[in-house]
Amino acid sequence: MDETAFIEETLGSEQVFDGRLLKVYSDRVRLPDGHESVREIIRHPGAVVVIAVLDNGKLLFERQYRYPLRRVFLEMPAGKIDPGEHTLDTARRELREETGYKAKLWRQLGTIHPAIGYADERIEIYWAQGLTFVGADPDHGEILEVIELSLADALLAVRDGEITDGKTISALLWAEKTLSGEWPLPL
């Protein structure tokens, strides 16, 4: 079936919330069958997640408290894209601020869309290698612990429910395929 058969036409859009991070809209749309409906959308500036590979082959993770779910999560370094910022600059900044590392080699691997039913957020996946510790500089109020895990231990943590963060699980798929040589790093 032709993709145009799925397209919904925007008839109107109203911003119903304007926060520091998120903007929420209520859009009226015409469905492909001619009926009208409402779509509630969260607009998000986008983010990056970094697969940071140490010289010992282990990956960098962080433990931090996430208020919406009221618990500590184990996740890969990540952060929001600032207005006008290139995603590679975001990845470099977040790796440095959160873990204290800088990298010699950077590669953009892909994009994930974590909540396609209600948000326009995209997360760019970056590979960082050739790491050098230069000292962390976390954002105000950002309290985290940096830890190293082997790929095998990280995958077991997913299986055992210790890693449930979607961006980290997606990035671990890329890490597994890249480290095995099945998906070569892009040039």
C-alpha cells in the first residue's frame, strides 16, 4: 500500500502546555478515511545517547535517580540537545559533563524514536572510543555514579530487569552488533 494512504492532515493546532523542556499540543486532524480526530503531541528538543567504549572493552554507564518513576536507573550517558546545537556537540558535551571522559573517535550510528504514539522526540545514538578521563562537570542538581560494565554484563542486566531504560536497551543492540563486527562502524 502506498504510504500516502496513511497520512493524516493537520487541520488545527493549539498549544496546551509550555514547559521548560516539553511543549504539549492538541491537534485536530483529518484521517485518511475523511473522519476527524484529535492528536495530543509532546514536542521535545531531541537528545543523544552515547555508547562510550573504554580501552578495556567495557562500556560506561551511570546510575541516577529519575523523578518521574521515583527510582534509580542504570543507563548510558545521554542528554538533551540545546537549541541550535549539533548533535555531535551534544554527545561530546554530555559525555564530558556526566562521565568526565572525552573521546578521540566519534561515529553517529542511528536514530531512535522512543514514544512515537505521543511525542516527536528523537534520540541520536553515538559511538565514542579512545576515551581519556579529563574530569566530570555535571549540571547543577545532577547526581550520578559512573560505572563500567562489560557488554555481557550489561545484557544480563537487561534480562534481569536492572536496565529498563529504552534508549540504553536500544543502544546496547547497536553496541552488541558493532562489537561483534556484524554492523561495522560507519566511516
